[in-house]
Amino acid sequence: MNNAVTPSTDLPAKADFPDLQRFFAPQSFALVGATEDATKFGGRALLLLQDFGYAGRIYPVNPRGGTIRGMTAYASVRDLPEAPDHVGIVVAADRVLGVLEDCAARGAKFATVLTSGFIETGTEQGAAMQAQLSAFSRRTGVRVMGPNCNGFINFVDNVIFASTATVSGPRRPTGYVSVASQSGGLGMVNAMWRAQDAGLGVNHVATCGNDADLDILDFANFMVEDAATRVVMLIIERVPNGPKLFALARKAAKAGKPLLAVKLGRTEEGRRAAASHTGAMSGSDAVHDAAFRQAGVIRCADCNEMYETGMLLGSGRVPAGRGASSLSISGGNVVMLTDLGALHGIAWPQYDEATQKALGALMPSYGRVSNPTDLTTAAMASVDMYQKVLDAIAADPHVDVMIPIVTFGTKADIDYTIEAAKRSTKPFALLWSGACIDRPELAPRDVVRAGMPVYRDVLECVRAVGRAMDYGEFLRREREAPAPSRPAGTHGEQARAVLRDSGRQLTEQQSKAVLAAYGIRITQERLAKSAAEASALVAALGAPAAMKIASPDIAHKTEAGGVRLNVAADAAATCYEEIVGNARRYSADARIDGVLIQEMARPGLELMLGVSRDPVFGPIVVAALGGIHVEVLGDVSYRVAPVSCDEALRMLNELRGRRILEGVRGAARCDIDALCDAIARLSWLAVDLADDIAEVDINPLRVYEQGSGVLALDGLIVRSTPAAD
């Protein structure tokens, strides 16, 4: 089955990824810090490289020269008889840069620095040393992994540069999974070794540490391009570059290769730990969550969930929908699977008439058979009932994923399930809670190696199936959804002209002028610079007005006593004086431009839309229901800008209070189309003016009934740079 798509996500910056073929499969490898002593890093790394079966030329480098493990040792990289493809470095931190200069002088292409003592120390000296390392790579073109990393493993070409016990014992076979991790321990133990122990074959592993030059996305890109790799697993402490992640995700989606990620630093405590570990603070977790969903990166809670999901998606079959089915002789397992599956977005559709007829012939005493299907112990009395029922259910057009349950089954049933999975175009996930009756030595890892995903517990199974269904939805969306295109009536130059005449914080009138330039409807309003002018303007409206202080120095007008609502013409002059007086008492130094006279908008549902700048992903558009939903409940949705109207609708559907938009308790349905259009327009404003704008706040945006549009009642824009003098 071909799951490749041509993604439509239109995001900035096309990344240029390096060619890492010779990094992972060098024809010659030099090891600086090599020694006979296997208790030291350099000794263990050299021993592993030899024992792993590396067929290329090895050059030990040690200032003492001589021979090491039967090979000529060289005092310096500069003395090597050829320019090595890859140089491994295990020396003290203060010697690393000198060794790298030797690498550049000899013409080495790649280097991996296992040494720690750089930015992860949290010291100025460590940060400065890492900055020098980064500058070295930019200056010389020598590409560097690390520092503070645990190296890499290439199981395909028998290359390893690491100091790890995870490869001891018999060599594990290759397969369809590769791992890129910023953490050495998590990458080589929790992800790689545990996946191999579960029966998965691994092709490539890169643990890149501090990402001073080559970063985790570069290594993941190599894995996406690797013909044998079908699933890429990522362990990320910090995303080095948001647009680059999106570029990688587009490439992976086009190739039909899922990216699974464990993103560390969900909590403030976790982010602090990540900083001390890798020397970089990670951004907002909510933004990372939204960006991963938007890009199609499957975020997993831990490494177990990651390789368990990879086990299912590695079959190359992606669920065509959210319908699943199961069969078991254990009613309790069926009920547990139903309950937990529903919590992970799995549906259990009723079988169609043809399936019911087939099942009725196999189980005549059952009547209509429900899904999941409890075979009861009656199946134990039949030699092949399980197999025939399995075939009948797997053929049902409403079933997208098969989850057969085996407690204590026969090898024949297990073998039949494997063969049925190979024949089917649908994913199979075997939930095997017990053992094999007639072949007790048969283990789940043996079945995994035969190509069948196996899960020992219900929860891990439904988590993997739910994630796979999410990925299937993403791929279908990418095939069907139009690319984010610029809405008509967006006038960037008009907005920039307003910005040129503004201070760092725009007034409400200036902010709304920028919004209007992007086609977002704003209130009718005029600026009054005197009490008499205020009276005249309110009278001209012909209806009560809203009056607000106009000051670039007062962002929170209500707190300053600077707002009056439903003001009649005969009260406008008095209100003007009160508003200005309150503002001066609130902030004696504030600049007062006057009082804004606005139409009083009719009632409607209030939302908050905004833009912020994330340090990783750049401009982010924010949507939230107003009032208590955002202030107390934190009911907020995020997306990386720009977004399409379809993506804006998905944003709104993530809100816990989304049903309010549909109309509840007699209220009319809101104009969701107009709201999505406003979000899309705001997202393009965020992209176009990214270099000049730090924040946008439309609060409230009033949303009216279907067909009546939206209206920005208030707006605040803060520039990222101060205005020119």
C-alpha cells in the first residue's frame, strides 16, 4: 500500500539537509583518543568498532604513537596517510577544537565529538567553547555531531562509534526502524535496545547531544531518505529549528514514512532539567503539541509508546478510518478493549449484513454478533472457528484495523493470524496476553520478527492503534485539503505604512487599521481630541457609543478607568473629561491622543484571537473562547502561521467549549466560516509582518450568527522593535 502524499502545508523556509551517507558509512574512520585500555571511552569505542565488523580502514590516533590493538597509531590526524571520511573524538573538552582544526587541515568530512563539558554545563566557558565549535563548522565545512553525545550506530553497514553496552552479545538483525535522539541513554537504551528486545529490527541510530552543528533533524532526514527505513523515531529535548522540522515532516509525509517523537520538557520542571542536560531551554509545550499535530509528527508519551506505535505503522499499512474490530474467547478482554479503545478515539462499528450472515453461519446460536466479538469458550471446541471468524470480520468494509486477542492460543492460530495479516490490506495488531499452549517457547518477539505487531496489554495496544489512526487522518487530510493560500484583500504595504507611523505599542486605532488592511472587519470609530468633538461624533453616530482612552502607553484601558459604554450624545463631553482624567491619574506620564468614539456593537459570542512569536516555530496564531474559557480554563488552541481555513476549523474543534459555536440552548449557530476566514487572515498578517510584530491581541472578536460575520471590537499590536527616532 502506498501511503505517500504530496503535503500541502505552506510554511516558510525550505531546509537544505546535508548528505550524510559518508557520515554513517565511512570508508575510513579515525579515532582520536584511541587506547588499548578498554576501561576508557577511547578503548571501548575502538574495541566496539572492530568487533562490530567494520570493513573500512581504521586509524587510531594517540600522541604516543606506536601500535594499538595491532594497528599503527598516529600522533595526530594531520599525520594520517589519507583524509578520513569520519573522525571520532574522545579527548578533554579543552583539546577538542585543536583536534577539529587538525581534521580540517587533513580534509576530513565529518567528526563526532563524544566529549562533554560544553554548553550543557551551564557555564560561560562551556557556552563559549561550544560557540567556537559551531563557528569552526561554519568556517571550514567540516560537519560535526555533538558534543556531549553518545555517537551513532549503523547496523546496515556494521559501523559504530559509541561507548555502549547495548550492542553486546549476538548482533541484532536490521529492520525498518531508525532512531535519532538528543539523549544518548534514551536513544540507545529506551528506544533502540527496547525496540530490538521487542523484536523490531533497527537500521540506524544517531545520538547527537548538544547539536552544535549537525542537529537531530539532519540525522532524521538521512533516515527518511534511507530506503530500508519505514519509521523514524525521535527523542527531542529541544527542536533546533521549527521551519526545518516542518520541511522534514513534509518530506517524510511525501515518502509515507511516519515520524514518531518523544518531546521532553512538557512541564516547567522538565524544561529546566532539559536545559541543564543540553544547555537549551525548550519552548512552550502547548505550541510544540500543536505544531507536531499540524506537521503530522506523532507525539508519544514515552519511548515504549513510540516503538509500540512504530511496530504497527512499520507494516506500511495505515488505517483508512477509525473503525476497529476484535475477536476473543475472553469476554473480559473484549470489554476492556472496548472501554480503553474508546478513550483513544477508536470506534467499534457494527458489522454489515454480509459479515453478519457469514458469522451467523459460523456461530448459529449467537443471532446478531456484536463488535468486538466474544467467541466465548465455544471456540475452543472448534478446530478452526477462530480462523474463519477472523477472515469474515477482516473482510468487513467498516473495519479499518483488526485487533485479534489471544490469551492462551495454539501456534496454529497465531500462525494463521500472521498469514491473515500478510494477506490483508488492513493493519493487524495482535493482543497476546498469555502464551502459546503447544509451543511454550514461542515468544512475542518471535511473532514480531515474523512481521506481526504484538502487544501484551490492552492499554499499549489501543494507544498504538489510536496513534496510527491519527496518522492516517493526517495523510488523508494532506491529500484532500487545499494548501494555505493568501486570502484576497490582504494589503501588507498598507499595514506597514501604519507601523511606520507608530510607536512600539500601537494605539487601538492603529492596531485596528493594521487588522483592517488584512480584511478583518473592525468597528466604525473616530478619534475625538476634545470634549466638544466627542459630543459631535457621538451625535453623528445616531446611537449610543463606546468611548475608550486612546494612548500608546495604556494597554489595559478598563483598569485605567478609560472605558465608557452606551454613552448618549448629551453625556459624551462629561465622559470624555472623566476618561482623560482617570487615565492621567492612572499613568501621569502616559501620552494621551484623545478618546476613541466607537459604534456599540450588537451582542454576539466573544472570542480572543492573537499572534505571538515562538522562539522555535516563529509566528503562532492563537484562538480561544473569551471570558472564563481563556482566563480560568486555559481553553486555547495554537497553530504555526500561516493556516488555511480548514486548519483554522481544526483549531476551533480542539477547544473544549467548541459546542458553543454550534449553538446551544436555543442560541443560533455562529458564523464559523467567517471566524475561520478571520483566523486565516490573521495568520497571514503574522507571516508578512513577522519581522516587525511581536504580539497581536484581538480581544474581543465578536462572532455573530451564521451569515453575519465577525467584528473586532478591540485590538492591540506590539512591535518587536522600537520605532525609529
